[in-house]
Amino acid sequence: MSGRRVGALLVAALVIIALGLWSASRKVQIADSGAGTPVLKALKAQLNEVTEVRIARGDGSKATLRKQPTGWVVGEREYPADTSRVRKLLIDLSSLDTIEAKTNDPAKYSQLGVEDVNTPTAIGTRIEAVTPEKVNGLIVGKTSGAKSGYVRATDSKQSLLATPIIQAEADPKRWLDTTLVDIPESRVKEVEMFPTTGPSFKATREKKEQGDFTVPSLPKGRELQTPSAVNPLATNLALLTLTDVRRVAGSSGDGAAPTPAQTPRVIFRTFDGLEIQISGQAEGELRFISLATTSSAKETADEATKLNARVKGWQFEIPNYKYDALFRPLEQFLLTAEPKADAKAKTPPKIGAKQPPALPQSPTN
């Protein structure tokens, strides 16, 4: 065998050995990183046993979600939470898998946003999923790409890159069930308005097939901008949602406090006997409404009872534009009134009255 061939075989052998060593070291690195392992191992097996979720940030904001026999509630409001959002958070936490290990040096946590959230400068979010056996704590830091982010279990020094991205806001109102009322325009027979300015009025129709609502008692000499001008009033109960809630002042939750006479009101009546009264209250830049529901027909009695059980004793914050749409005065639907003619300008001079002297004529050639 020639020396050149022996040398080639030795080189090939060295390459194979090097590749084997690299592959072995790579396997060790993957094993050490814990890739693919659950971040919160205990939670995965106890997902249905979670009784409370606590979310907090360094700026002092916090949200507490508590499991009740009737569903989840937002502790800071004692109002129903959006169950689907709570469930998604818990599923994401239980399925949070490690991609690779990152720093375990506390001095470097802030670079990833996984430092403790006990100072205002901390940028992460602390989440605790509580079960009877364990508090599963996690600090969620910065994101890394579209599907992963940095996290650290509160009982561990090791930070991790993990997937999926965990979304958890510490503002209580972000967890509220925002559904309030959803009555389609097709059900509405009549809208009776008591605005803060201008006269009260009704927009009504006799049958569902009647396309446009009419206003029976328009001011003398006035008319609607178009035949369908007041139709939008009947759409205000479709997908009406809240942004925040609070207890009615003076109410323990078993009834609503009296509504001041000066606040705007609107009453919606449906063809099937449901009646919903909404009262408004403006406070600075904020807008609140309260609701009361009755029924004059058997087919809507249960609907009225359920709605009252949810809204009684509460005021609901809604966006300003929705508030303004609910309580529009009649003037906004009418054609602009023609200005009255100036009587003095049209009065002819009296016969025999002294006339002003005529201006001198310019000389002509």
C-alpha cells in the first residue's frame, strides 16, 4: 500500500472520529438544554385543579382570576371573567415547552426581562397558577420572534427560551367578560328617547317588514333628514359591549340605585315583548350606563330574568362614541331649520315719509 493511500485513510479516519465527537457533544448539549421538556411540569398534570390565577407587574398593576361554581370571576371587580381567555392562558402555560436553556445568572435576568417583578423597573410579568398542591409560578419576559419568548420558573434560577408566547395582562378590566347585550335591529319595534337636551321622542314601526322607523310627533315645520334617518337608533343594542364595570353607588348588588332625573335615558321595546331601559351617566371623560329589563310576554320572560341577574346593581363603562350613539337628541336627525326672514328688512317705506336727498348726478359731455 502506497504512503499516499495510507495518508488518505488516516485523514478519513480522523474526519469520522471528529464527526462522532461533534455529534456526541451535540447530543449532550441538547440534553443539557432540556429542549422539549415542559417548563411547568406539575401544572400539565393538574390543569383542571387550578383554582386561582394571579398576574402582577412591577408597576403595581395586578389581576386576580378566581374559579367559582358558576365560572371564573375577576377578583378586583367581582364580576364574571372571559372564561375562554382564562382557559387559553392555562392551556398555554401547561403546554409551555423549553426550546433551550439561557442564563442562570441573576445579574443578566433583566436582559431577558425575567427578573423578579418587585421593582418598578422590572419589565416582566409574574403569573401564578394555584392548585391545592402547588403554586406554579412563572415570570414571562421579552419575546423572541413570533412564537417564543424568555421565561423563568419562580422556583428556578435557570431562564429559558420557550414556546408558545404567553400573553397575560395585569389590568383587571382586560379579563372581564365584555358581553353586555346583543339584540339585533330586526327585533326592535320602538325606541323611546329621553335625551339631556331637546324634547323626548319615539322612533317606531308597526311591523318588522317596515324598513324605516318613523317619528310620530315631529316639531312643527320640521322633517327628518331622510326617511331612514332614525334607523341607526335600533342598532345600538347589537353587540353592545363594556370596557369596565363598577358597583352602583348605594347598591349592595341586589338592586340598582335610583337614576337621577337629569341623566339621559332610552327605552328599547321589541316585537316579542322585551323592554330594556338604559340610563347614562357622564363623569369627566368617562361614560357609564346602567340597564333594567322587563318582559310583557312569556316567550321573553326567561331572557329578561337572565339579563337582569347579570346587570342589576352594576354600572358599565362603554366607549364615548357608543354612549353618544345611544342618547342622540332629535335635532341630530332633522333637516336644518330655515332661518326666519328679517321683518324689518322687508318693510316698505311709509307713504309720505321723508326720503333721503338724492345723490348729485355726474356731469355728462
